[in-house]
Amino acid sequence: MKNEELAKILFEIGEYLELENIPFKGRAYQAAAISIDNLEKDIEGIYIEEGLKGVEKIEGIGKSIALKIEEFVKTGEVKYLEELRKSNPIDLKNLTKIEGLGPKRIYFLNKELKIRNVAELREAISKNKLRELKGFSEKSEKNILESIAFMESSGLRFLLSEVKEDVETIIERLKKFKEVKKIQVAGSYRRKKETVGDIDILIASSFPLKIMNEFVSMPNVLKIWSKGETKASVRMVKGYDVDLRIVDINSFGSAMQYFTGSKEHNIALRKLAISKGYKLNEYGLFKNNISKAGKTEEEIYNKLGMQYICPELRENRGEIELALKNKLPKLVELSDIKGDFHTHSSFAGTNISMEEIIEKAILKGYEYIGISDHTKDLKIENGLNEERLLLQKKEIKKLNEKYSSKIRVFHGAEVNILKDGSLDIKSEVLKELDYVNIGIHSHFKMSKEKMTKRILKAMSNPYITCLVHPTGKIVNKRDSYDLDLEKIFKFAKTNNVLLEVNSSERLDLNSLNIRKAKEMGCKFFINTDTHNLRQLERMEFGVNEARRGFAEKKDIVNTMPREEIEKFLKKK
């Protein structure tokens, strides 16, 4: 699907128009971007089947934008965006990655200080120029510098969700060749890390030439770095590299084990092999130069006297010791998830209705779905006040009557934790909800002591169910705020407050914190933080993170069947 790529183009056009002080036109492009991103059907398919008229049927798409969509489908680009970039020297793409800088502030900085890019912004801050401007201060300068440093230290890495479609397309394309006996993705992608720098693909084959030719000529290949008999490397349009290696079928398992990594896991495993009289490398497990295993990964781990270790755990964080004792956890599976407790509807700030969310959840086979719109302090999301929440409760009651035989709809809210730790919704209304999520959406730069105290105060409210995106991070965009997680986890365990594993680009909690919280006895929701229908599909990325954190089905509350979760929430 090209929807995500097109949505980014339309949104960037909107930002440039906003930068040029044409906000009405800019908002139209951004609204169109949201509509495209929300489509479940491929925009290219819509155009092929129905032409421009079909595109214009999409909400928020007029004739002018439809023509640009047609251009994108036909050519893969929109010249209007390139014209905007050329006519405006401001590096909007990178400046908007800096926390606290939107198009309006960037335009203001350009007008006042002629700032066009990150380097000029950093130089202006070094000369204390920003603090002299209205709306900026010494603290603003410090925060912007920290955001620049975080952005640069993150490097050129990509979320799994950003590369997944490309990877699956490559695999499907190559596996059709009869010369391909086995094919698998390796590396950090297979270990389901938060981000990947490049993609490693292994193929077992005795006839590599045809496969290599197909690989380097695939769509979306921007540049061919190298092409040999058994290895090739290409740069994809999105900016990441894909390496293909072709190996012998008899060493496919050992090659998979080696190239999956991690480096630390492999070193520890090789040391274990040596201690048992073996030699382990990418070609197999050998004893006295005779191959003892290598066709599959399972036989290698088995030969070394241990349980098979799934890729997500291969980080040398105790998994080898547990496998030797046959004590690896039975990790939670995506199929274990029975529902989602973090979705946002058009009753507040999104463009998807509660009914659309419910019907999508039914299609996914969920037994229940929770709707948790933002509350009043988050004005940018049209957050609900007490009166609107009670009105929503009545609407959800009607929906439960309509869908009672198919699914249970739970009424929640994502309530804001204010600066002093109080909540922006009164307790007498919170107690009317089926569940209450709480989260921080402002004042991220507090001291560790103050931030911890703030969150603990919010969690002490007796109606709280779950602390969502607990550390506030957004992968590749924003680091965690400073807080004492051990105190948070201890309080959560003692007071039966759940912790969220957020499946969006936040991926918060991360795997290390999940494992620590699990060891302290905490329980979790894995949620999608859905703002459009396609985002209900990203549950897998939260499950990946939970698995990397050694989480089992029993640790995840939304693996409970419908009757159990009803009792759990009622008791809470």
C-alpha cells in the first residue's frame, strides 16, 4: 500500500502552505493526509478501479488534491511538493522533528533570525539569540538543544512499522522463484527490536543468479551498492539498506542463528559451544571438523543441551542460562490478545466513529474493545469534559445493546495528569467509567523527583486502571522524561494499577522496563493508541516489545476472555 507514503507527502505540503501563511489551504492538505492514512483500501487500487471520481469520493479530497494523488499513483511523486521545497529554503522536514517546533514557530524564526536549517538554529542558540524573541527563553534554548542532540543520536534508524510492508513485499516476491528453497529475514528485524538500521535476508539456494538479478531490480530500489554471486546490497527509496545472502541449505539454520544475532548473544553461545567441545559459526556446529548441526536453528540449540531460544530474546540478558535450565518463559502471542483499551473516536478528536472502531474490532475477532477519548485539558485533541463523557456513556450503552452478541464495548477515557499530579476530570465522573487510563501530555521537563511525585499522586486516585505510555518517549522523536521507574512500578503493583505497553511509535514501555516491571509483579495492557482504523493493526508491535521483555500471557490483562475482564474491571 502506498497510503502512508502519500499521506506524508500531503502532510508536508500542508506544512509548507502553513509556513507560507496559507493556513486554510494547508489544513485542507493535512485533512486529506489524515483521510488517506485512515484508508484501509490501497489508494492505488481505488484509482485503478474508479479513477479520479473514486479518489474524490474520499472525505476531504477535492479536485485539486485528487489530481496530485493521480500524479503520485502514476509517477510516485508530487511535483508541487518539490516546487514548494525549491521556492522555500527552509529545511522543514528536519526542523519539524525537533520537539516544540511547528511550522508557525519555524516561520517566525526564519522571519526574525533567517534560520533555515538545524545547523543555523544551533548556531543562533550558541549566541543566545532565541531567548531574545517573544515566546522563547533560556529554557526554550536548552530544550531545543536537547531535542537536536536526541534526534542526531538516534541516527538513521527505522521503526519496524515503517519497513514491514517493504520487507514482506520483498519476501513474497523472491519466494515465488522455484530456486528459493528457504527464505527468512534475519538481524534486528527478526529480533523485533524497536528500530532497525538495515534489513538482512537469507535464502537457501543452489542457483543464485536469477534470484540476485530479481533482487537488485525490485521496485523501490534506489541504488545498488554491490552485487555478487552470493551477496547483494541495495538502498531502498525510504533510505535504508537491504542485504541479501544466499547460503547452502545444509547450513541455513546456522546462518540464520549467526545473522539474527545479537552479537552479544552469539558470543555467549559460541563460548558455550567451546565449553562443550564444539565450534559454532555461520556454517554449522562442528566437532573435530565434522558437522553435527546446522540445517535448522532448533538442532543447534538442542545439540548444545538447551531449549530453543526465540529471536526476540537473543540479547544475552539471561536467556541462555534460562534455556540451559529449561526455564524460558512461554511468551505472549499476538493471538492471545482479546481486545484493546486505548482507542480514540470522533466523539472527541479523530475522524473515526465509535461504531467504525467497534466493527473493525469485530472483524479482528476481538471479544471486547475499549474507547478512551482524551479529556478536556488536551484541547488540541478536543478533549471531553465531564458533561461530554457522561453523554458518551449513554451512546456507548446504546452501542452495547446493538452489538451485545458480537462484542463488549467498554467506556473509558485517557485522562490528563496535570502539572501538580491532579487529574482534569472529577472523581465522581471517573467512577462512572468502565476503566480509566491516565497519561502525561505536557510539562515533560520536570525534575526526576517532581515528575515521580506527580505521577504517583495521579496513580493514587482509586478509580485509575492504567498508566499509559508511562515514560513519555516517542521512538526517534522524543526521549523519556526523567522519573524513578522503580517507585512507579512498586506503587503500581501495590495499588493494582496496570502499566501500558503502547504499540504506536511510542513503544512505551520498552522491553527492559517491561521485564523489570514484570519481575516486580506488575500487570499490563498492550494497547494500540488508535487514532485511525489502520492503527488497530499495530497491536503486533506492542506484543513484540512485550515478548522482548519476557512477558507471558498471564502478565497481560487484555488476554483475558470477556467474562473475566468484565469481572476484573468491575472489581477495580
